[in-house]
Amino acid sequence: MISITPKSFCCISLGNNCRFQFRSKFITLRPMIYPLVGHLELRDQLGTAIANDRLPQVFLLTGPNGVGKQRLALWAAQRLLCQGSDGIEPCGRCSPCRKVLNLAHPDLHWIVPIPRPKASDPAKQVDEAETAIADIMGERRENPLYGMPDGMASHGIASARLIGRRVALTPVESHHKILIIGYADRLVPQESSPEAANALLKLLEEPARDTIIFLTTTDLGRVLPTIRSRAIPLRVGRVSESTIRAYLTAHLDPLPTPAELDERIRRAEGSIGAAIAEDEAWAKAQGAATALLDAITSSDQERYARCLAQAPWQARGEFSAMLEALAWTLNDAARNAVGGRPRRPLPQALAQANNPERLLTAIDRVDEARALAQGNTNPQIVLATLTDELAEGLA
Ligand SMILES: [Zn+2]
């Protein structure tokens, strides 16, 4: 028996192309992904359908960020691949269970948004996408408390081709192939290649009998209607504060002070992802959003200076994260304006904002800017237009 470090596992993202060709019986596996918490009713439904061999093939899991949609899909994959369960839950002890929890099962394909590949050759782009996803899976094994993907990451044409390649494989160790596609609202292949988009839609319309597909999204409205119409929708709700508390207490190291923990749980609003994502990147994005609001509400000169300071093409991920934090902060101000409690102290620039209608319009504008930033528009131009509109709306 040999042991290898988690970084060496690659089966989940390389499928049959695995360079290492390790066979499971030679590998000592240490479960890395933390147990799923909450969602007992959905687990009951899915587990019963799997036990009775009556599981539909394509699901669209919708719900707020960080409530565990992809984790629930992973749980269902584990249950489908498990060889030791005769009930609702996977056994957690058999080899397939342990491989799923190590993100190392060759019949499980977890596709997440990635930055646009740099290569111009389509085959090389697919290889690049494959490597990028393998790297992300490697990071998740190392740190199961992973956050959201970069705001600019998407499922482009290379990912669509990669998905096609994966579903063409014969299952390696089980009777099923399971495909999890996180952030399905970021599937944007048809602009660049109608054939690849059509192939993907055909796959969802008529998946091979051995293929089960879980798509997830926080924003149903942004999922291609053709995908929505082909999938069984499953609503994944928020989890209770006590569940989040138990999760954080079990997995955070170091543990925050009791007061900080209470505050974090309150702010998380039923999202474990939000509770663990209180990291530097979010703090940075919020700082940038506050500085932008200051510039918008102080003077035209300040505002122009801020727009000119925006890098036209670099750091688009940071730009997108800043817009997300801006929308979040405006949302807080809108709550405050209708007598609700903001999730954190409002920045000076919004302390007096008391017109909910204007704030909601501002959020709409930021959402439009976010959509533009996801595309090919110069962030400097997006910011100039946005700050112009916000200056008027928030005046
Ligand atoms: Zn099992």
C-alpha cells in the first residue's frame, strides 16, 4: 500500500486521461471534503429516488450563494456511487464514498467556472480548461472551506467541449457518470461556438442513460432558458443558524471570539458559504466599494479621478468583486431605508440614503454593470457610465 498526498489525486478532473493511472486499491484515502449539513428533506427525496432507482437525470439546483448546492450534488453523487448503502444516506466508509469525499472518483466530474483560456488553438484551450479545473480541485482538497469563484470566471467554449469529452467516457468504476456543473448561469458558450452550445444542450436534452447531471445556480433568471426547460428544478434553501454554528465550530481554526462568531452567523443569513467567506478578498472588495461610493458622493473631480484610475483590462476579477460588494452595500442601505437592520455598519456615503426606490434603481444599475463586466466591455467605460448614473441617483 502506498500513500500519496492529496495534491497528487487527479482522477476527478482528468477522467480516463489520468497520467498517474493509480488504482484505487493502492491508495490510502483520507476524506477531505467536510460532511454535508442541513437539507434533510432534499436528502430524503434524492436518497429515496436513488434507492428506488428512479432518479431523474438532469437537475437544476437553485438557491442563495453558499447554502450548499454543489455540496448537496456531491452528496448525491456519493450516494449514487456508494457500494455500502441501502438507505437514504451514503455509507461514508466504502471505497467509492471515500474517493468522492477526496474528489478523486474517476466517474465524478465536477466542472466549475474558470478564467478564459489563453491558447488560441481549440484543443489546447480544452487542455488548459482541464488543467485549470484540476488545479481548483487540488485547492479544494487542501482547503475544503473554499469561497466563490472569481467574478470573471465562466464556463466558456473550452469548458463546453471539456464537458462533451467527459460525458463521452464510459464509466470507469461504477454504472454511472456524474457531472456537477456549478454556476450554470455562467455557461456562455453559444456566442463563440453555436455547435458546442448545441452539443451541450443536446447532452442535457438526451443524456446517456448512465449519466446524471446536477447544474447549480444562484440566479435562475440568468440560466439559458433552453437549459432551464430541460432540467428538474430543486430549490435548496438556507440552513438554520444552529447548523451554521455547529459547522463553523467544527471547522474554523482558529475559532473567532463568541461575539464575532454570533455576528458572523447573523450576517451569513443561512449561508455557510457566506459565513466562511469573510476573508481578505471580500474585505478588500468592500473597501474598494466604500472608496468608490465616497468618490461618487464627494465631487465630480473625485469621481472622474476614480474612473481614470480603473485599470482598463487588468484585474477584472477584482473589479467584478468590487461591483458585487457595491450591490451588497446598496442592498444594506435599502434595508436601512425601510427600517430594517443593515448587515454591517453603512459607509458614510450611504448613511443618509433614505429613498429605497432610488437605492433599488442603483442596485439595478450595478447589476447591469456586473453583466457588462462579465462580457468584453472595458471596465473603465463600465465604471464611467455606472458612476455617472449613481451620482445622479444617490445625490
Ligand atoms: Zn459508501
